[in-house]
Amino acid sequence: MSSHLVAKYGEARLPRYTSYPTAPAFSSAIGPDAYAQALANLEQDQPVSLYLHIPYCRSMCWYCGCHTTISRQDRPVLEYLDVLHQEIELVAFAAHKPIMVKNVHFGGGTPTIVRPDEFRVLIKKLRGAFDFQYDCSVAIEIDPRTLSEEMVAALGESGVDRASLGVQSFDPVVQAAINRKQSVEQTSTAVSLLRASGVSSINFDLIYGLPHQTVQSCIDTVNASIEMRPERFAVFGYAHIPAFKKHQRLIDDATLPGADERNAQAEAIASALVAAGYVRIGLDHFALPGDTLSIAGSRGEVRRNFQGYTTDTCETLIGLGASAIGKLPMGYVQNEVAIGTYADRVSSGVLATGKGYRLTDEDRLRARIIERLMCDFSADLNSITENSGFDVDYLLAGNDRLRDLTADGVIAINDGKLTVRQESRFMIRAVAAAFDAYFGMSGRTHSKAA
């Protein structure tokens, strides 16, 4: 692989493109009133997905880039849940109609920090406020280090059928450097308990580019992980942004791998997973051949949203909780990020929207192109632009980034179809950025592309 291309494109800070436009384009011009109107305009026969954010953990992992708060006491979590219940009521009321729910995802933070009985109550609240479809899928993110048998039982009773477990790395040297000590045995026990409770799909999150991490330690982590045979893997590059995430300053910059080493780690993980029988989906997901994500991939039907690559076909996502982002036909809305501000807003009977973005027709077009690129490594520009009011020449004319990517052999454009060359797929985010009309605006901060 060309070190020149790794240096030129792999080191650029680029969005992960789980949305378009990305969050830095959001503004306070979109507030509670706009959100209430968008909820009222939802079509009753169109199912939606729900995302609930639980922004609490028992300890801080130093690599973390999420919106979370450390609490060793239950009281702040219980108080937050009270506010979350109120927000659920506000959203359901604003819709003025039953909302059909197809998917639910609990993220964080550590959602399983919630007490088992409180989780049961929260699920009951959701089912009372919304119209859960008979085949509604419920997913949750889990820290295996703090998962109890009582909580697993509550998950099973509440209909949770998918779980995502944070693994990151099993290398004890890396774990010490990121303040996350987690044994293979802890993880295996969690998997066994979840399987027994009825969870049919398990995902492992792995990270490369961590302090002291090596290609061999990445391979060792994969080998230990595949013994537990999770249905899916999500493999992310560590985003080191200590200026914005102060706890990341506890990581010594000198221990972080460079661009070439990061890329070697990513490809080593990918090769090991493929060799173990997993199918590569898009940039960084892997699934067993019979998994619904693999099946969707073979049909060109994989989607991309805030949870990464997915089979979720719902066009509407309702976000609940501090910092949660929702997507509706009009555009994006994000709740107040600070827990206190979020709680004050909801407690006063007002939707917690702090900012958002109203989509234009051009935004929708560019979003479709970027999603197909991120999912398929190709995009039929002629087909996507058809009946859009825009033509291919409009997108290509004067696009210096596309010109450079073509000259460097990263992409090829023939008869309106853009294809990323096999050996250059690790640079897909750089290709997607060529269609991002907002890329390069001052103040935008993103993670490394490789």
C-alpha cells in the first residue's frame, strides 16, 4: 500500500458520515417548536426507530469520545431516568398520533448502569407511549465488566434481542493505558448469559490505533473474540482529540501508532475476521454470512446511521435523552448536550431540542451519494441524480478533491458511475468528503480517516 496515499488521505481528519450533513453543521435555528412541528407531521403508518441515550458510566475509559458522565452512585442515574420518562411523554404528546416503533437502541455511556427493575419500568413506559410492532427489535450497548445476572434477566424479560459489547482490546498493556481492564473470561461469561436470556445477535466493538497497540496484539484480540462467535464486529479507529475530550490527555501521545501502523492494524483485524468466516460490510463492520447485515450487504441494501452500518430501513429516528440526535423528514434535531440543561428544559414541559438542521433538496441528494459510497464503495450518480433537479455535471464540475482522487488512482468514474478501487477502500471517507458541501468549514473537528 502506498505510504504516499496513507499520508495524503489517511491522516486527514474526516467525518465518519453516519449522517449528512454532520453534526458540526447543526445550529440553534432549529429548536423545540421546529421539532414539535416535525413530530406532528409524521405519517402514522410509517414505523420509526428510537434511540435512548444513557450518559453515565461507573469509570472513565480514557479513549472514550462519547457524551458520558462518571457516577459511582445510583441517585443521579435515577433522577435522569425520571426526566427521560417525562421526555417520552412530551414527544408522544407532540406527535398527536400513535407512533409505530420498529427498532429501539439503548446507547451511552453504559445503558446497563440502570437498575434491572428501573429498566423494566423504562421499557414499559416506552411501550405505553408508543405502538411497538410485533417484531420490534430492541438493542443495547453493554459493558461486560459491570453486567450482572439480574440485569441480564431484565433484558431478556424486556425483549432485548441484540447486544453490543465493548471489547476494544484484550491486550493487558493496552488496557492499562486506556484505563479499561477487561478479561476474556468476563466477556465470555457475559456472552453466555446473554445467549441464555434470548439475545440472538451479539456485536463486539474493537478499536485499533490505541496506545501501545501492535498488529500482533490486534490479531490476538480477534482470535480470542472469535472463539465466542459473535454475529457481528464493528472495528473503529481511535480518535485522539484531547483538546475536546480532556480525559484523553491521560494517554501519552508518544505511545500512539502512526498512520502506517494504524492502517496495518486495521487491515490485520479485517484479514483475521475474513479468514474466520466473517463478511466485510462497508468500511469497518463484519458479520457472519447468515446474519441479516451480510444478507443486506449482498443485496446492496445496507444502510448507514448513527449506529454505523445497519439493516434499519426506518426513515425516522427519534432521539431521547441528553445529546441524543434524531432524524425526521425535515432534517436533524439534537437534544441539549449538558445533562442539567436537558433536565431543566424537559422539567419545564418543553422539548429538549438544542439545535438541528433543516435539509435542502441538495442535502438529500448528497446524503444519498455519501451513504451509497460508505456502504457499497460505489455510487451510480446517474441513477441517484435522476429526477432530483440536479445533474451529474453539477456534482463533478470544479470538484478538485475528486480530480485528485482520480489522478491518484483511488477512484474511477465511468459513464456516471463512481467506483473506489479495491486497494483504496480504506480511504472511502476521503471519497465521501468530495461530495460534502460543508467539508472544510472552520471549527469542524473529526477523527482520522484511517
